[in-house]
Amino acid sequence: MYLELPLKEHETGKTLLRNIGYWGQASSFATCLDVSEQAPLKHECAQPLQVVGEQTLLRPFFSCILSEFRDSRVTWQEVVPFGALPTRASRNPLKLEVYVWPLQVVRQSGRNTLLIRSPFL
């Protein structure tokens, strides 16, 4: 996860992130590796399939459908509509894309998969 915070919020943000012991659920692969004041390296971040391009061999990397807000103007009412149900004309607050993660499958056993971080080269 990459956050951009106002300078006055840096210390509060660091404290908050460091105090979250575990990110996700038992089947999750999200962990906190570092809290620093620098942008992440692009080849170490999940990327939309369209962005990864033809130069990267995709076979060993983990991919999945990822949902995110369609834009910065999504309202809470669109995400959790109270009262009236959404209609077909309602804009979906989410967009779905196939993402490729810099993780490679090491081992599979039944429904369990062990992944290791491995940057795109």
C-alpha cells in the first residue's frame, strides 16, 4: 500500500501503520514491510495487466481481478446505498481490472498456495 499524506500527518500515519499487526485475513498475502518517506519502485508493485506490457513474462506471476473506486468523486451513498436500491442506470462505483502482482507461486497444496515476492524485471 502506498499513501501520500500531508506533511503534518506523517507521524500520525507512521504510528497508525506500525500499530496494525496484521493486514487482511488468514488467506491474505498483505503484510507491512516498511514505513518510509519514498515512493515505491514500480517493478515491486501490483500493476494492471495493460500496463505490465509485452516485455514481462507473465506466467510465473500471480494475477487476479482487482476492484477499486472508478474515480476520486465516488460518494459513500454510491458504495453503500441507503433507502432506494441502485438501478441499471446507476454508475458502478467500482471498476474491475486484471492485475498482475510481483509474486511468484512457490508451492501449491490443495486450495493453498505459497507465494514469494519477486519484482518484475
